[in-house]
Amino acid sequence: MTRRRRRFSPEFKEEAIRMVLEGGRTVASVAREFDINGSTLGNWVNRNGSFFAR
């Protein structure tokens, strides 16, 4: 049984990144809340964090 790859909207990613950067929360806690892998969220923050931290 294979697992399908999930796709996340830009709005979903933006909200999760903002919670880490502006909400003072850890990547792990936000990832658990949104039911996504912590490494995935960490990659989003590293790639796009400076864009959303304006």
C-alpha cells in the first residue's frame, strides 16, 4: 500500500511559517498541530522564512 504525496497550498505554508517566526513557537510544535512532518516545515521556514518575516 503506497501513500500519496500531500500537496499544501501556499496559504497553508504561509500560516505555518508565520506561526514559527512570529508566534515564537518551535517547528516541532507547529508541525504536530498541523499534522505535517517537522522536517518539511523546517525546510519551508529555511527556504521562505526571510520572505515572510517582513
